[in-house]
Amino acid sequence: MHSILAVDDSASMRQMVSFTLKSAGYKVTEAVDGQDAYDKAAMGGFDLVLTDQNMPNLDGIGLTRKLRDHPNFKTTPILILTTESSDQMKQAGRAAGATGWLVKPFDPVRLIEVIRKVVR
Amino acid sequence: MNPTPTTPFEPEAGAMPLLMAADLQDHLMVAGHDLDRLQRLLSDTCDTLLASFHGAIQQIGTLVDPASAADRQALAIDSLREQLGAAVTALQFQDLASQLIAHTHQRLRNCADQLARDAFGPDADGEAVVASAPLRPNPVTQDEMDAGSVELF
């Protein structure tokens, strides 16, 4: 079973993401912001990170940058799921090392399709 | 003719510098537009959730009907999953709305502080504190609760 780290400061979003991923058979660990996610990610064992962008303490792009510097996350897919849709932000995400950019709200079927595509 | 006497509490009309008035007007207009958008998002969410609710009730009726054929039951399960998926998308409204409200709140707070500073001047503790206006445009640009785009790099 693949393991996913789901990061969002909104409790309702974490619930929606977890419900969708667990329904599709994934194991889900939740984190409330980028720093919490980094602390949990450092323990290892994740096949994908799905993170929000705008969060307190450490945002999604900052988290992506930090994870890419970590030896365990050089190739792990990192998807940013956010309300932000500007090209400037997308490019910043790409430059930080994100695998993809998903604009909220997400469609559960489409989200699972994308995850299946990037998690090998 | 003597000019009309004024007090510090009754400033003359037009006393506010033009640039500041224009800035405040801009902020208030943006806040108004954001509230309109919030209303549309709320309305869209309610429509979707109601449709999902009624659709799900209909499919449950098919599933619990003993006379219902197996193929009809399979279609009902598929439809039920679709209704659930639409509800999951709509329920993300809370996250979008919270961001929109927080951004608008910061904008309005800045306007209120600017007005207070200009009308009343420094308070007893010194210079009036003005909360900063949002540095970036509102991150929530969605007008409806349709699923957003996906881009893989």
C-alpha cells in the first residue's frame, strides 16, 4: 500500500483529501502546515507528498524546497494543491521542484488519476 | 461671510487627501467584489450539495428496492459514487471561503485603521497603528466550485 503525506492547514480540506485517498486504498498521514509536514516527512516512508501552498510556518513551495534538499525526497513526487492559479506561482513551484500543480477545488476522480500517474 | 466653524470631530468635507480617499475607495471596492464572489461560491456550493443529496436519496431508493434488477443496482452504485464525488468537491468551499474572508478582513482592517488615524490622530500611546493592507491580490480567484486545473511539470 502506498503511503501519502497530506498537508493542509484547513481541517476540512485534510478531511476531504484523506477521505478521497483512503477510499482509493492509500495510507494517509496528515500534517497541519509545512513545518509539521517536514518533521513527519523526515521520518521517511512516504511515496508522495500532497501539499497546500498558503500555510503558516512554512508554505508549500518552501516545504518542497526543503524536501528536495533532503536525501530521501530527491525523486519523491510532490504535488501542490492550492487555490493559487497564477502562472508566477506555478513557475515558483516548478522551480522549487514540485511535480505538479493542482488548483482547488479538486475532483476526487481526477486527483486519484493524477496520483496513480506519478506514483510508481 | 464667516466660514462655518469646524471641530476636530467634524472635519470639513474634502479634508481627506485625494490620494488617500482613492486608495480607500479601491480597497472598499475590491472588498465588495470579493464579497460578491463569496456569495456566488456559497450559492454554487449549496446548489451542488442539494443536487448530490437528492441524487443520493434517489439511488439509495433503487438500492434498497428488492425488485430492482442487478444491473440497475450497479448503475445506482456508480451514480452514488458520482454524487459523493461532487459533494467532496463542493465541501472544499470552506477552505476557499476562509481564505477569501481572511484576505477581505485584512483589507477592511487597514481601511478602518487609516480612517481612524486620519480622523483622530495619534492616540495617548503615540502614533496610531495601521494594520498593513494585503501585499498580494486575493489568492482565491475562483468564481464557482467547479474542479480546478491540473498541470504536471
